[in-house]
Amino acid sequence: MDEEAKPNTSEEASTKASAAAPAAAAVATAAEAATPPTPSGPESPEGGKEEVGDLVEKVAELVDEIAVISDFRNSYRRQFCNLSRRIRLLAPMMEEVKEGPRPLPEASVAALRQLRDALAGARELLRLGSNGSKIFLVLEREKIMQTFQDITSRLEHALAGISFDELGISDEVREQVELVHAQFKRAKERPDTSDDILFNDLISAYNSSTNDNVDPDIIQRLSEKLQLVTISDLNQESLILHEMASGGDPGAVVENMSMLLKKIKDFVQTQDPIGIPASTTNPSRDENLTSPVVPDDFRCPISLDLMKDPVIVSTGQTYERGCIERWLEAGHDTCPKTQQKLPNKSLTPNYVLRSLIAQWCEANGVEPPKRPAQPNNTPATCTASEHSKVIELLQKLSSQNLADQRGAAGMLRQLAKRSAENRACIGEAGAIPILVSLLPTTDVSTQEHVVTALLNLSIYEENKARIITSGAVPGIVHVLKRGSMEARENSAATLFSLSLVDENKVTIGASGAIPALVLLLGNGSQRGKKDAATALFNLCIYQGNKGKAVRAGLVPILLELLTETESGMVDEALAILAILSSHPEGKAAISAAAAIPILVGVIRNGSSRNKENAAAVLVHLCNGEQQQQHLAEAQEQGIVTLLEELAESGTDRGKRKANQLLERMNRFLKQQSQAQGDVMAQAHVQAQTLPQAPVQAQADTQLEESLPPTSSHLLPDTDEVNDH
């Protein structure tokens, strides 16, 4: 790493040493994970043989966990975002490794182990960047930057050992991973440096005991660079410091960081005493000094804000109601200020303190804080009468009377269809688990009402999570397989609605829904086919579902729909094919199904969007081992003229795909012509010594054998990753 500027005074050095104490606790996990383990062969940490499948799953799981870590609002934001972004780009590789060849050579297994260990360290570091104290991260800059460098180096080394051929990685994904590897290599060779001015400002403020000793310009720079500029930012930092204290970090250090945070908070509030972000025009220092400083006794110890609804906990300490409620909901059972265990979690309003705060506000010309409204028991999304009606319907839905169940399910279906307010009200009243329990019913009408009610409820975003967490997917798949045609249609539509949330794509794909959707696409009603197609398209956006769809027999059904123009499914079929063609199994299945003439026919007669998707499929097919075979077949179908027209007048994406295909076709034709010329030249030389008839026969044979040339003569062209 580049040498960093160090504070010059002995006092600063002493402060830095004392601040380093909690680093072992807060950075230990990431630093330990970033340290290369001692090689121990193919053993798991527990000492047993490590299964390759488990190893691959663990690496993929780590990538997925890292992908959801976000909100790096601190002084290392660029470094954290770069590390997170690069690791997220490894997800397609791991999906292909899951479905790749087995067994794997030991070298590939060793590379995956190294990648797993490096990713574990990266995950802990990114969690610290997302959830850790912004002040702490700067105080421990040397350890943080060293951990970044160690993890970057280990990730680069692990990726360098990956054998794409052994793991069965496609060309598109390989190019993406090679790019990530190159980025890690550059980052390893050119490490980032931290902000010396920020560090020195922080040490200066950290060493001062009162606001009078701190230059307001320094506090302002700290507020801006640490991104502690809003009340929400300051509250979050305060809560993190309290959690550090409860987690066993040295109390004096955390107390000093809390004091520093209070200085920043005082500065922000003197800029704007009522808590609204300061305007772009800074008031003069004299004006700042006239703003009243809130007494410490009136501040919540957690948020450091003026309390609006002070409450007393069982240890006798007072907090803002909302802050202490969030603390308790997070699973803490101690008093944030004293760290004493709470005998109970009761909260008692502190009316005396609330009165004193109101008197202070009036005396100092500050608007008294408004007490937040307490939520009532009735959902805010509907009236009391509507809520009562829903509760009545749920009682009937829960009864053992079949007619009551059928009627209540039908009414909920209609209510959920009418408005967003109804959907919210029904979801909040607890209807979803009851509806899910009725999905396996043998009563056809009840089952149709139930699955359609879930479809209507799923339109409301919060209900999607309720439906998934209630375990509805297996029941919906059951209806998709065995229900009436109407129930199957609405089951497919429900799965589509739920799959709009990315993580649900994984859950639905693992539930066995894809084969059932493929079956509905093949033999369903017109509406059923449409619903199945939209669900399959959305599910197959997730790389891990593409192979499942191909193995379920989706490709032949799609190609059949392309030939049945009266089915009205050409648009949907081509869109799904374009997605599947980027997957190795999808590409192989499309190739085996003799799709070239059908695709060329679409480019000849289809709509602009369909021409674009057909060309996208051909770009994937005309690349790799069977490139020359497909190019020759496409040439026989007269594709060259069609591609020239598409490159001239198609959509932007269609033009791009047409130009890619034309470039490959021109290279193919040039090599054909060159091979033909070589054969004729060889025949001409031989004609000088052999009789004419045998020479001509031999030349014809050589020419026939030379066309088309071997695939090693053709360099595979690159295409955008997942460009559909």
C-alpha cells in the first residue's frame, strides 16, 4: 500500500492508539476471514470430506448474500461499492457451475475453496461497511484499507485459478468473469488511499472535550464527509455506537465517539434548530451562536434528538418512545445507556419531563415537538366497517361449512379485485394464510375463488411477501398441475405476479412450478398459454431457472408455437427463446431442434420486435463449436439479404444483432472462398504431372472435403452478456 500521512503530534498518536482497541472486535471477523487458511487438502472445517456440490452451493450462497448488502454511505463508499459490484458479477458463473460437469478436477475444487474463503472475508467487510459506525471506520482506516487490499488480492488469486473449460462456463459468462478478474488485478496493483484530511480532522475533534475547542469548519467538514448531515444519519450512527457498547467494545472509546457524534449533532442543529436540513446559504457564526442548544436531559440518549414522547424503562432511564421501541424490537434486552438487563419491557410515559420540555421550548422560542400519533387497531387502509366485514368473511372462510368457505372466498376475490385499499385491508387482516390453507381443497369453485383471490391480493406489493412467507407456492403449483383450466390459468398469473420480486424467482423455480407451466403452455387454453408464457419469461430471467425450463421440454413447444402463427403466441415464444439461447443447455436444445429455417422465416416475415429476437437467438447459435454448420445452413436459407435489410431498417438492437451476424457470415464466406481457391491451385499444380481426368476428379473431391472449413479456423465472436 502507498504510505499514508500520519498525524504529527504525540497526542494524536496516543489518541489513535486508544481508538485502535475496539478494532480487534469490530474488524476481527473480516480481517480473520481475509487471512489465507493453511492448506489442508479436500477436507471440510469439521474434518470430513467436503462434497463438491456443497462447496459450489456455499460459493453461490456467499455471492447472493453479498449482492443484497448495500447502503455504503461512508467515507469508503467507492471502495465498498466497487468490491460489491465486482462480486455480484460472479453470480452467472456460479449458476453455470451448479449445473456444470461432475466430478471436478482437484485444481478446480481448490480454486473454488479459495474463492469461498475470500468471499467470506469480503462479506464480513461489506457488512461492516453497510452497518458499521462511520466514525469508527475512519479511526481504524489502516486496518480497513489493509483488509480491502488483502481481500482484493485473495479474490484475484482465486479467479486466476478458475478453469472455465473444466467448470463448463459459457463464452458470454467467461468474458464477464475475465473482466472482473482484470479489475481485481488492477485494484491489487494500485491500492486506494484514504482521506488524510478527514482522518486528521476527526482526530482533532476526537481529542477536544467541548464545542468551544473545536473549529466549526472542522465539524462542518466532518459532517459532510462522514455523511452525517441529516437527523436520520445521526440517529443511525448513535444507535450503532450503542450497539457497539452493548457488544463489549471498550466503554471509554465508544463514549468518546459518542461525544464526537454529539458535537456534530449540535452543529447540525445549530445550523437548523428545528431539524430541517440546512439551506445552501450558510448563516453567519454570530447567528449560529444565538440558536439555543438543547439540554442533554431533554435529549433521547439513543437519537440525541429533543424528545417528543419521553417514556421510562424499568431501569429508570428515559428515552424517546419510537427509539426505545426499535431497540427492543431488534432483540435487545438491556438498557442502552446503563447496559443493565431489563426486568421487563414496559414503557411508562414521563409526563413531568414532557412538561419541562414544553416549558423550555416556549422560553427559548423553539416550536414544541409534536407527539407522534399512536396507531389504532384498525388498518389505516380501510374503514372500521370494511375491516369488520373482512373479519366476518375470514370467520366463514375458517369454518368447516363448505358453502360458507365457497361464499367467503368468492367475496374476498371480488373485494380484492376492486381497489388497492381492499387488497391492503384483506392482507393486513390475516386472510392470506387462511386462503393458502384452502388451496388443496377438492371443491372446484372454492379452489378457483381462492387462487384468484391470491392473484388479486398479490398486486399489492406488501402482500407478495405475505404470500411467499405463508408457504403458498407449493399450493399454487398444486393447483397449476391439477386444478380446473380457470384455476390453472390464474395460478400461472399468480406465479408471474410473485416473480416480479427477484428473490421469488428462485423460490418459485425450486418449487417444481416450471414443468407445470411448460405443460400449460403446451396444452392450455389461449389465456392459459399467455399466462404460462409470461410467467416462464419472467422466471427464466434468473439464470438458474433456464436449465430447468429446457429440461422440462420448453424449446420444442416454443418452436411449434412459432410455426402456428394463428396461435398468437409468436411474440412470447421468441422472447423466451432469446433468453434461453444465452444458456448452454438452451443453445444446445435450440440447435438440436433444427430451428434455423424457422428463425430465418421470422426474420423474413415477422414484426420488427420478432426479427430482433430471432436475430438475437441466431447470434448465440452461430457461435462456438457448431458455428460454421449454422452459418452454412442460414446462408442456404437466404439470410444474407435479410440481414442487410435488418441492419438498415430494424430496431437498434435488431441492427446490432444483424451486423454481428453479417460480420460472422462474411468471415465464413471469405474462408470458404479461400479454401476453394487453395484447392483449385493445388489441382492446377498436380495437373502438370497427372492425366487431366483423374486430376479433375481429385480436385472435385478435395473441394468437396474442404467445405466448410474446420471450426478451428473461425474465431468465436463476442456478444453482450444476457442481451435479450
